[in-house]
Amino acid sequence: MIHYTCDGCGRSIDSTNEMRHVVRVEVYAALDPCDEELEDDRDHLQEIQDLLERLDDEDDAALGDEVYHQQRFDLCSECRRRYVKNPLGRVTTEHLGFSQN
């Protein structure tokens, strides 16, 4: 039997008796074209291929991590509920309803 542990709280997840949730996070560089590039007749597929080849040639793996990063997490039902409510983990403060006087 495969053993799963919640990456949120560290609790063991018994997948035969409870739901296990998988979260996949993908972060990549958004390369927006400038206005001049929109009118250009360039071979964009070739440029992407050249970029990928340059990344393969780089000795520093951190450079590739700046362009593309992927992670996978197993969550129990409680941690899944908290994650869906606040996926960026922002610290929230309660809004108090003070009068305008």
C-alpha cells in the first residue's frame, strides 16, 4: 500500500478511508510581445526553440527555474479547504464595521 502524507499539516492520509487531494502549481514567465513585435513576420517557433536550446546549454539550473517551475502537493480534506479559500496564503485581517462619524 502506498503511504500518503498531507503536505499542508503533515498528517498521514489513509486513501482507502478518506479523500486525498492533489494540487499542482505551475509558474512560468509571461513574455508579452511589444507593439513592434505584433507587426513583425518572425518565426516565433524557431525563436522558442533557440531559447530552449540556450537554457539547455546553461550551467545554472536556477535560470531555468526562473522561467518555469512546477510543484505537486498532496492535501487532506481540511488543508484542501483552507488552500481553496486562500491559495496565495495571504494574511487576512478581519474587516471591522466602524461607523463613519
